[in-house]
Amino acid sequence: MKKDNVEVGMNESDFRKKLLGFLHKSPTPFHVVSCIAETLQEQDFAELKEVDKWDIKPGKYFVRRNGSSIIAFQLGKRPLEETGLRMVGAHTDSPGLKLKPFPIIRRKGLFQLGVEVYGGALLNPWFDRDLSIAGRLTKATKNGKIESIIIDAKEPLAFIPSLAIHLDREANKNRSVNAETDIVPIISTDHQFSGLDDFFSASLKKGETLLNTDLFFYDTNQAKLVGAKNEFLAGARLDNQLSCFCAISALLKAEPSKSCLVVLNDHEEVGSASHVGADGSFLSDFFTRITKEPEACLRTIARSLLVSTDNAHAVHPNYPEKHEKNHSPIINKGIAIKHNANQRYATNSETAGYFKRLCIDNEIPLQEFVNRGDMSCGSTIGPITASKIGVRTLDLGVPTFGMHSIRELAGAHDSFNLGRGLEEFFNDAGLAGEFS
């Protein structure tokens, strides 16, 4: 069965094609959620609204919050407190450059738009790229109503030129990036636009007024399969849209009898502390509504398992010393289970052991990642969600190069195997009794 966004019953070739299409259509978290919602509706998932009263029966549903986070789930006929929920989590956001509320800068005959760095972006790769802009516009209609729409300019509209080496002879030895002054995109010559309303006039109808924006710049160079045998996936926002795609693809292939859930949170890259982030109430609110009684909620969570999927650091052949030698994931050699003694990842021996058994039984290659003890470790939504709702959690992900760059590199085979692993997880017959 073929759909525009995510495909059911994919082989590896189909999977890669659909993944590339998904990445191309999802330049911001708003587009990720919109694209996924469209796919879910095509597969007969009913949309729930948080403002409505829910009457949930066995079936397939999804709910959005802020247009940038989403929970998609299906319920089997058996009570949740008997089966638990098979849950997969990921995040919809990626580091980048976000438009400021009052961004207009005119200098030296050029029209520029000021940006704020979102998350821990690797800034040097943003220079000398063909950039477009996408995200959400909030406007006042001619009738005085407030309305939000998502936009994607698609065409290259902006550029951040490097300073020529003739003007900085030490550039290759010692060039830092000032996040306020060095990465201001050039849009046009000064006389072309009178203001921000003029710049976004194509998205405004007659009589409408632009009120505010949640807009991000992005590289118009599309995601591609690269390498001598197309064994690598190169693209923007692989961290963590790759995991979002794998999670939803797996959910669409879950058996109807299985109670399964995918939660995709915004704002992971900036700490998750928001009403749509993993440190907010989105998932706990869901459990309150779906189980109705506190006792049933606690019993359901006690039988559940969350697989937190977020990219891992592949060992870089030019910098092998940056990795712990016994735990250095190699690209296209398998999904990486992520461990950290200080709970930056939520994996423990039971959750890792369960997933190892699952992968061994289904011949899915697996690796293990531990950060060097003398280097700080990143984190995921895994420990945040685990502490927020008290669910057993496993952290894993696809080994990746260039994480937080404007263009990252992952293994095409690893990406497919993550999808396979999550599908087997959703359909595993033994989960309900694993931790009882």
C-alpha cells in the first residue's frame, strides 16, 4: 500500500525512498507533525482534540499539541493494565537558526534577517549554503481572528557568506563564530522589502496582518543517499527526524491486537522544559485520560516499556580517540544501545537485555555505545520521560556523523534496521510478562 508520506509494508529500497521524501517535506517540527498527521489519517487513525471529551474504544488515534508534538497510538481489546503499552519516543526538533521577533537589519545596502541560535548547533557548516525559511506564521485575519499557518518557502532565499580568506589569513587555524554578528543571513538588496509583512506577503491574504512567527532557516540541499554503493544517508535534521520516521513506520505495521504508542516531542534540543517537551505534561496528561483511574494508570505504566530513539555518535575514522575503544559504534554495523552510568541515558540491564533478545531472535544487528569517561555526555527524552511518568526505558539510536551540523551522515542500513527493530518491538508477544 503506497502513501505520500510513510509507506506500509516497505522493503529496504522503499523505506529509503520514503525516508528521503519525509526529510524533504519536514524542514521544521511543525512540518514533521503535519506530515505524520496526514499519514495517520490516511491509515484511519482518528484525531483527538485536547479540548474535547475523549471516548476511547479499541482502535487507532492521535493527538497533537502546539502543532509540533504528537502522540499516535492504537489500543487492542485487552485492558491496558494487563498488557501495558509498547512505547517509542523521539523528538521533532533539530538545532538551527530561528528568526527573531523583530529581525530586520539593513546595512551596507543589504536586507538581512536577524536570527537566534536554537539548540546546540554546529555553526561553521551554516556558511555558504543556499538557505530557505519555513515554520509557523501567526496572523490577524481581516475579521479580527487570530490564525496560525505553516509555511515553507522552498526556494533558496538567503545566504550567509564566509569572510574571504584574504581578509582573515588565520581562518583555517583559528576562526570562531559569533552567534550574534557572524551568521546573519542576507536576503536581498535593501530596497526590495519595506518590512516583514512585505517579505511574507505571499502567505498573507488581503486585509491580514502578520503578528508573530516561529520560523527557521534550513538548507535547501535535499537529503540523499551517498557513497560508492549508496550505503550512507546524508541530510539535515537526521537528529532526530530519522527516528520519527522509523517510529511511525513501525506503528503502522503493528498488529491490531497490540496496544502501542509513539510520542514525538518538540524542544528536546533546548532542554525539553515546555508544555510540548518531554519534561512537560503531554504524555502524563495522555495517561490520565486514557486510563481514567489512578490505579489503572499505575498498573499500565508498570507493565509498559519506552524505547527512546535518538541518534548515537558513530566512531569517526579521523578522530577515533574521541570514543571509548570498546564501545565505538560503526556506521552500518547496527543500531546502538546507549548506556551512561549517570543516567544521561535511561538504559539498564533489564531494558537492554530485553531489546538484545528481541534483536538476536530477529537477526537485527546491534551495537553498544558508552561515552568516554573524561568527556561530557549528551542526553535524550529517555531519562526525562522515565522520571516524569515512572516508565522503564531503553535508549538507542542510529550511529551518526556530524551530529548537530546542518548536514549529518548516517548509515542507510542502520536506518532500515531501526525501523525493523521498532516493528518487532511493537509486535512482540512476550512484552507484557517481561518485567512483571
